[in-house]
Amino acid sequence: MITIDDIKDFHLDSSPSIASLETLEVTHSLWPTPIRIVTNHEDGVEATLETGETVYFEFAPLLINNGTTSDDLDQNLNITLGDLGEIVPPLIKQIRASDSDEYPQVTYRAYAFDTLSMTFAKDKPIDIKKGLFVEQMSRDHQATTFDAKTPDKNTVKTGRPYSPDYYTDLKGLLA
């Protein structure tokens, strides 16, 4: 489990040789294996997931931008993968051919990595964003760009309105 101390240690108390190693995992029930990519380690890297499982992330040119912050707790990432049309398009064709309504799911993880010793400063991720779904995608001959975001959770009203109809004590304040 990630704690505030993990993030504080990385940003405030770590040595200058500690860098953030960003990884991306994209899964779909139709794909034989997930896409696992690391953005800033050209040899690829074996990393331990939060579950304790060790997996290999291969290198690919990757740009990850955090979406805008908002007051509705929704998270989103804008991701550009320089795959030259080799990695993502065949997998998307597989989804379209099966007429699946399921969106690919994205998990972002950041690790604290010591660039001097070329080892992980912490065994587990220091930041995780789970439950993001690929909803929009565009591609050209150089890259695939997609937005991964949480399902819209805060689009409907919940609970009762705070009105005199439900709370009779308000009538005295509004009169």
C-alpha cells in the first residue's frame, strides 16, 4: 500500500540520483498478454507490482501527461506511445473484430529508481493510478495517442436535496 511517506520520501528526502521510473500497463480480456511499457529505461526493467508479482516492462518511447485537476475526483492521463503502428493497432483490431464493448484498462505506476546503482530505491511502486479506461484513441504512422480516464462517477445527483421539503427546520431560517 502506498503511503504519504513514500511520496514524501521521494520528493523531499531522496538523494539527487533517485529518479521516477514511469510504467504503463494496458490490459484487455481478449489480449493474450498485457502491454507493459517503461518510459525512461531503455533496456527495459523487471519491477515488482503492488501485488508482489514481478513482471517485465519493455522500453518504448512514451509520453504521459496528467490530466487537469478538477473538483469531481476524476483522474485522466493523456498518453502518446511511439509504437510506429506496431504494438497497439493489431490489438485494437482484435477488439473490433470481436464486437467487444469492453474498453482496455490502464494502470500507471511510478517507481523510485536509483540511477547511480541502477536499482530500485523502493521495491514497490510509489504512485499508482488504477481503474483508467481507454475511451479515445488516435494514431498515425509514428505514434498512438489515447486518453485514459476513470468512468464518470459524479455525473448524477445522489442523496436528497437540502430543502425545506425534506428538512423542516430550514423553514424558520428561510422565513
